[in-house]
Amino acid sequence: MDEQNQNVQTNVQPKKSFWSNISPKMTFVFGLVVGIAVFATLSLVYSYLVLNKINTPAKVAVNNEQVQQPIQEPQEPAGTLVGSFTDTGKTLCKKDGKPIIRLFSTTWCPHCEWIKETFDKVMADYVKKGKIIAYHWELDTSDDTLTKAVEKAVPPEEEAVYNEFNPGGSIPTFVFGCRYYRIGNAFEQEGATGLPKEEKEFKDLIDKMLLEK
């Protein structure tokens, strides 16, 4: 009986685990896949944390408390189009009862040079008739081309108008009556044939302002 039990025990194989049936090659591959998955997960978590920190709005202290303050870029005044100009809806600014017209440009800007003669001619005509006050400030020389004198500085109040209507600082910038404004030329792409259209645009808008009270 003891011999029979011994034979039975001899023929019984020890139970192997699942992992012991996997070849070393398969074990390596499995470990590699798990490692890649863990690395990818950690990378995603890190990226989320970094991006979330970057996109967090700037904060300012108010009464020793942290208050979220969104970062805002300067923007041009909003409004509706009147021809090629934007109408902000603001009250017309006047001097001695006359609307004030402004052009801000530079001597080195080709777009400014293209429109300079046409603008100055129209404005000089309306000024001579006593209908408007006009300035054409060349910002690099600080001169007003519509006067015989050679100015040496742009008055701060004139710079304030320029910055209000064109915080981006580009040129040429037209401001008619502190209400209508345009950045750039409307018909320059048409070459010389576009100048009469610019002239008409200026005259139409000035005439419109003269009718407004």
C-alpha cells in the first residue's frame, strides 16, 4: 500500500503558475509594454499640469486677496462702417464749432506718402473755407504738414487721440471728429486711379459731419 501511494505521488506533477508558463521572451515584451504605458500616462499628466499653469490668467492682489485678472490686448474702438471708416458712435469733437480732422503718418511710410498730397489738398480746401480744423502729424518729425511752421513736438493730447484709435501704433491712421476712424488706405491697391476715390471718401465724410449737430 505504501509502495502504491509512493508511485502515485511520483506521477503527480506540481501545479505551475501562469507566469511560469510564459517564456522569458514573452515576459520581456510584456514588461516593455507595461513600461511604455506607464511612461505615456505620466507624460500626459505632466503635460496637463504644465499647460494648465501656462493658461492660468494673471492674478492681481486686491485687499490681500488673489483675484483672477484676464490678460487683455489693447483693442481698436468698435463700431459700424461708414464707407471705409468705422463709426464709433462717439460725440463729435469740435474746436470753435468746427469738427477736428486728423491724419497720423510718417515720412518713411510708403502708404502715407501715397495719400499725403490728396489728404492735405482736401483738408486745406475745407480749412480755407472755415469749415474744419485739420492736422496732419508726421510722427517721426513731429511736424504738422498743414501749417507753414515746422513743429518740433506732437502735443500730448494729439498723441492721446492716436493711441486711443490705434493702440497697435500702425500708420497711416485717420481720425475724423474723434468719432470716425480708419487705419490704412482704402483704395491704394488701385494705384493712381484710387486717389480720386479717397478724395471723395474724405469729402463725403466731412460733409456728413458738417450736417451733424
